Amino acid sequence: LPERERAELKRRKLLLEVTLKSYWIRKGSAFSTAVVRPETELTPEMIATGSWRQLPFKPYNFSSLGLPPACGHLHPLLKVRSELRQIFLEMG
């Protein structure tokens, strides 16, 4: 359609333009039907037998943040003070 007619049909809501996206999927060089889980730890048995040379290992992610540190603990002197307070409260 010419641009003028298309604009007129859009204005009257008689035309709806839809964008279609398509993707081509092909088998890559590492395609396999079996799922192989990579090793995450190197054990002494692997080193002794030499089997670590043939095993796939999971790559390290050095940019990950890791677990947040545990915080919010009481100071040791505050723990002792609260224990003493509890003892005196139990004694009356």
C-alpha cells in the first residue's frame, strides 16, 4: 500500500501492523544429546589416578559477588552483660 493510504487506514483503526521476528537455530560444534555435568572440584583421587586430565571442569566466575557476610553479632562484652543481667533477674 502507498504510505498515504496506509496512514489513513491506521487512523481509522482498520489496519494493524505487526512485526514478526524469526530465528534460525542450527546445531553447533559442541552439540550433544547427552548432558554432561562439568566437574566443580578437584579431588586427591583424581590427581592420583590422573583422571582429571580427561574431565571437563566448570569455569570459575571471578566477577561474581558471592555470599554477603553474616553480620549483626553482639560484642562479647555485651553478651556477658546480658547473661549477668539475666542471672540477676532470675535471682529477683
